[in-house]
Amino acid sequence: AKDTAGTIKAVVDAGYHQGEMFGFPDCQPMIDAAREYGLQLHSSHFQWQSVTEPETPGVPPFSEILGKAKEIGLTHLVVPYLEDKHRETLDNYKATAEKLNTAAVQAKKVGIQLAYHNHAFEFQPREGGKTGFDVFIEEFVPEMQFEVDVFWVQVGGHDPSKILRELKGRVSQVHLKDLKRGLEVPDYGSLEPDAFEELGDGTLSIAPIIETCDDAGVEHCHVEQDHSPDPVASIRQSMAYLKAL
């Protein structure tokens, strides 16, 4: 926010060819900077309440978001989060899946793929040991896909490569990040900032994950690091690791 253009330029200078935005459609400075420095934009996290809570005052209609996405050439939109009230029970997850399915069909008609980005809370066992992620796997229609965050899959107690194999053909994008070694991971909850590592420095097996992404039909992988004392240095380090694979 302090220097959007300079940040996007640093991303390009670090060797990245495409990026994924957040906050769409209220992210025009990022769009402008990406165009100026040649960063391709295919995807964005967006104001997801337009799908999960469309009746809320002030929330833009999803059709309006789709129109703006088409204007700038996006092909992917991602629901990045769920508030507590939408994930307290399996029925909450089922109701959310129904709304996501409706929106995904609407998006597909205009050539945009809708996906859901996981955290760890979706893997918390609920009634009968079933998880919210299980509900999404069962309920999502073919038009609705996943953006798998491999870090949060690991925190949720699952093997990211195994999840990707099981969801072959249903994962449109992946977030690549690494988890600090020797960390005491809380049950499906939040983590301290130092839990997030540059690629190759943590516990995740990044190279096999990327190979599995290719086999599973994943279209885009995005390097993401939620926290860093020096974000630009971190993305440079992660890119150097990827280039050395």
C-alpha cells in the first residue's frame, strides 16, 4: 500500500511472470502497476461476500464483479476465506457449497473459473468425524474448483501431494509456501508470523508437490508467504529455490 508500483516492479524484477491479486475489484493500483511492469494477471481473490452473503448492504453484486474481471482479462476468481458463522457446522459448509456452486456456474458462462482457497479450519473434524473439506469435495459441482494452499493442508494434518492427487482435475490453482521446521502446530488455528518460511526452508516437500500439480492439471501455482520481515527478499529467495529445482 505504501508503494504499490514499486512493489509490483520488485516482483517482476525477482523473476515472476504472473501474479494473483486480492481485494478485487478494489485493487486498481495493483492492476495499473501490473500493466506498467508487464506482470500477467490471470486471477484474483475477490470480495467473496458477493457470493456468500449477497444480501448484505454495500456488497457488490457478483455479476458486477464478473463484468469487471472480464474487462481486465481475468480467467480465475477465488473465494479466499469463510467467516466463523459459515463454518460452525457441516450444514453451514453445505449451505456455502450451494452458494459457491451457483456462482461457479454463473462465472463459467462468461469464461471465468471460480475456486475456493482452503486454510486449516476446513480440515477440523465435525459431526461424525467428517470435515468441512469433505463436504466441499462431495458437494462442489464440476464448475466449482479448489485453489489448494499446500501450507494450510499440512497444518490441517494432511499430505498436500495426496490431496492434490485425490482432487486431480478439480484444482485450478495452488499456493506454494513453506512451514517452519520443528513447529508446534495448533489445532486448525492461526500461527505466529515466524511459522511462514521461504520455499525450501521448511518442512514441505515442494518439488514433489509441483510435480503432482502438473499431473493433477493445475493451471497456476502462486508463491505466497503470509508474513516476512523482508517480503521482497523472501520472494527473491523462493524464486531462486524454484529456479534451482
